[in-house]
Amino acid sequence: MTLELDLLDFALLAVAGFASGWMNVLAGGGSMFNVAALLFLGLPGPVANGTNRIAIIAQCVAAIAEFRRKGFSDFGLSASLALAASLGAFFGARVGVALEGEWFERTVALVMGAVALTMIFDRGAAEDPARKTAPAKNLLLGHALMVGAGFWGGFIQIGVGFLQMPILYRVMGLDLVRVNMHKVFIALCFTLVALMVFAAKVPIAWEAGLALAMSNAVGGWAGARATMLRGAKFIKYVVLAAIAAVIVKLILF
């Protein structure tokens, strides 16, 4: 799908992409910036939903490279969890391609509201130093739950990190750095599956997607560094304000 973009459009995509990449790696919910920007540029819901996946792939590749450079990788466990999530994503994407018009925008607004509430009421969990060396536990349950997380990721992507993190942290007992390390690898794999489903069903705005991908990759790299430096808190209120503005736009305009 061809989309005529001017300099202001590219600037919008650059800001949205960086914010998305940063937030997705640190926690989740960042895809709302990508989708909102694409909707603002006039793309139909399913096209925006599919095009967003290009940027997510770039963001995950950048984050994985940064984690690996710092010595954080466990590709065996990441790959098995990604396989489970990809199965769910295949079916979720088949549902997502059919969601359009006002229903898509209402769903996005509802999800973004849930993301905002999660951020407001989540006080965080104290990190147990023993987690840094402890092996993953509850492997069967963790993989089963990841199928559901993958379904949501394939369906709409927004907020999928908030589903992955409790599975990896609370169910499987991993420390926060390894949680994010696995999360981005899993997201890369199931997003590739979802993009293929969307590309077969709807026209993808490749130019806009690639523009987002460049800034998403930078945001993902920065988010991976911030994860290892524990630097996520200071953007919380800015993100909440942005969420509120986008929800108002989707519902009232």
C-alpha cells in the first residue's frame, strides 16, 4: 500500500517509533504509539495493525543484539517459548485482520486504557537477588500461558509485554533483566508470524512501516540499555499523558 508522506509525517513516525521501541522493551504497551500514529495518517485499522509489525521486528532485533552484547542470552529457552507464542500469534492475527473501523479504534482505546491503569496501580516488585542465578521454574505452565500471550500479540500487539512479563517473572521466576531479554526474542518470533498473516490478508504500508522501524530500532536499543541500568520510572507520567490524549482522540474524534 502506497502512502504519501511529507516531512511532518516522517517526524511524527520518528517520535512515535522511538517512544514505542523504548516502552516495549522496558515493559510493554509501546505499540500504541505506532498504531496511533498510523491511524492519524489515515490508514485503516487492519492496515495500521499489520504495518506496526514491521517496526516491532526492527525494535526486537536491536534489543536482542544489545542484550547479547552485554552477555545476556539464553536462546534455548527463548526459542521454545517463542514457538509456543508463535502458535497463538498465528490464530490471533487471523482474528486481527478482520477487526476494522470503529470497532478497531474502540478496541485500541480500551486496551490503552487498561495499559494506563496497569501503569498507575503497578508499584513494582522487589527484586530478589537469588533470581539472577536461579533456573526457570514451572516450564510447562509458562509455555502454555505464552500461547495465550502470543494470541494477543498476533491479534493487536498493544500491551502484549504486560502479559509476557508476569509469565516470565511471577510464574517462571526469572529476574527482570532476563525477563526483558526473553520477552524481546519471543516478540520477534511471533511478530514475524503475525506479519506474514497480515501481509497475506491486507495491504501493508511498507514505507511508513520502514520509517517507524528505524526509530523503533533506536528506541529498542535505548530501552535495552535502560533495562540493564534500571532507568524506566522517569517516563511514566509522560507516557500516561500521551495515552490519555490518544484515547480522547480515538473516542471523540
